Amino acid sequence: MTILDSTNPMHRLWSEGHWNKLTVAHGCYWKQCTFCDVGLNYISRYEMTPTDRLIQQIEQLVAETGRTRFHFVDEAAPPAALKSLALALLERKIKITWWGNIRFETAFSPDLCRLLSASGCIAVTAGLEAASDRLLGNMKKGITVDQTALVAAGFKDAGILIHAYLMYGCPSETIQETVDSLERVRQLVAADLIQSAFWHRFTVTAHSPVGLHPDEHGLRILGPEFHGFAENDLLHSDGRSETPDWLGEGLRRSLLNYLERRGLDLDVRQWFDEAVPHSTVPSTWLKYQLKNGVIDDSSETERRCVWLGGAMTYELRGNRSRLIHAKSEQEHVIILPESQAEWVQQLIVTSTPRSPSQAYPHIQQACSQFPGTVSDFNTFLKTSSWKRIRSIGLVLV
């Protein structure tokens, strides 16, 4: 099956229609991955594009092409820059559809994912690489598999598609680790946290830390002699492990079926032509993470309030007030004391994107204006009313 034959919506982003190309930033802000060509200037020299300039480029391309679809082709778009871009698009009421490449890091909180979606983001691509914490640590990826699952869940809940880059045959990778990686990927796809993915066989490149210092990674370079950037792949041997061709074929076959929603309940060993060990990953790994895992919210009190929910109707009945939010076919009614309802209304007004360089209120600022003590405010944050306000449209970013 080719991409053109596929009904996978993520696959079709690469093959259908016109996408204006831009970068949010030059180079990579992380630039530590040992398999990446971070020795090259276009990756190692990091410069973020000022948001105002990026907005001007977007408006210029829309005017020139008549197209409002954008693909940001960054090595890895920085979360802070994407937040700034999303706010600027909402403040200026610029309606575009966009997608781009990111890292699976916890800065992409569920709230930030909701903000990106509101600004027009429909998909992201990101490297999970080897779904093994030991291998991720070796390659200095700066993420964990559990963390990736939680970040992916935030994107899914915001309605944003994910394509994951996967890698096998990494330095010192065992067949057991490859089987375990496949089991984690199976669970991620089965839960619809990943809509598209592809397994790449690890290759040493001339300008990567592994290529520049192979001995430090337990590898021996076999050739060929480097003849320039267009031919910078190097052959290598790894005395600690081997990657037979049938291993890659099994990974390819399994993923092709998974993405078509076939074979997701099969034991992962059945995809390989040779005998492989049983996965050591619990079948409940992902369910446990989604239920018990938490993205660090220790900085939540420093975040700013942004309202994405649109208009809210206010009705006063005695000393109680009704806040009514009607969106699509669903109506939400929140009943509060009059003073609290007025506070919520004011918070919505000051948090709604409306003009460039807008000062969004910190949650501490909102606390200082709450009709009651700090203790009263903290109690209010635990109420079902506040949780509904957050779910309807208030994000902290």
C-alpha cells in the first residue's frame, strides 16, 4: 500500500494539497541527540524567529499564495515559541491550519496542546526513537517512554494527530529491547495516541556524535570514506549486538497492520519470522501511566490564564448566578454565588485573546482579585465549578 492509497489522515498531510513552508526557529534548541548531525551548523546554531516577524511571514505567504495551510519544518519547534505563535494568531484573528515537528517533552502540557489546537494546529511529528528508557538515555534524547505517553495523550485530547519516528538497531540494543519497544508502540497505537509512525534502522552519520566519536559508543566504522553531506551515511559494526534483517521486516509488517487497525490484540512475537523472546512490558503499562502518571505542574501558579471558550452568558437569580456556555449543540450551566460569577466573568474578559502584546493574568493575580481569602480561592480551585470552567475553555500556559 502506498501513501496515496492510505486512508490514514496523518499520511495524507505529506501527499495532498499545498503547504506553505516556514520555520519557527533555526536549528535545534536541544541539539544533544547522539544520532543526529548536531555537528552541522544548520542544526547546532539555534536562533528563534521573533514572533512578530513570523506573523509577518505568515501573512505575506497567505497574500502571495492564497493558501492558509502551513508546515513548520523545524528540527524541533520550541514549546515557548509555539505558545507565543499560537497567542499571536488568536490575538490577531489569523485563521490558518498548521503542523510541525516537536520533541515529546513535558513542556507540551495538556493546556498548551489545547492552545495550539485553538490556533489551528492539526498535527505534530516527533521522535520517540527507541521506546526504551535505557536506549533513550544512551542517545541523550532527554525524554522517557512514560513521559511520551502522557504528552501524546494531551495532544490526542486536544484533537491533534501524531506521527512518531521510531528507530531500531541502536548501539547495544538487544532483541529483547526491540520486542519490548514494539509492545509499547502497540499499546500506544491501540489507544489511538499515535496515528502514524515509521521504523527507521539506526544509521551512523558523519556529523553525529556517534559518527565523530564511534569508540565512545562501542562502534567501529567500516567505511566508506566521507565524500560530502549528500553521502554522509557510514557503515558500522557493533560488537555488543546485531540487528538481523528479519527483525526490521517484522517491525515494518506489524506497524503496517497496526496503523490499519489490524492485529492490535496479537502477541508481538507473531510478527517475526524467527523466534524472539516474550515481551517483558506489562499489557497494562499504558493504562497504568494514563491513570497514574502526571506531567509536572509545579509551575502552574506561574502560568497565565487564557480563555479559549468564546462567549459566556450571565444570568442573576437572587443571590445566585448562572453562567451559561453554549457551544455546538451542548450547553454548560455553572451556578455560583454572585460575587464569584462576576469574578469568573472578569477573568474571562481579561483572559480572552483580543490584541497584540496583551498582558494575560497570572493565576496569582486572579487569586488576589477573588472574592475571599487565599484559602477560599484554593478551595474554589478544587470545586467542580472550576473544573468545568477549565474544561470549557480556560487554559493555564
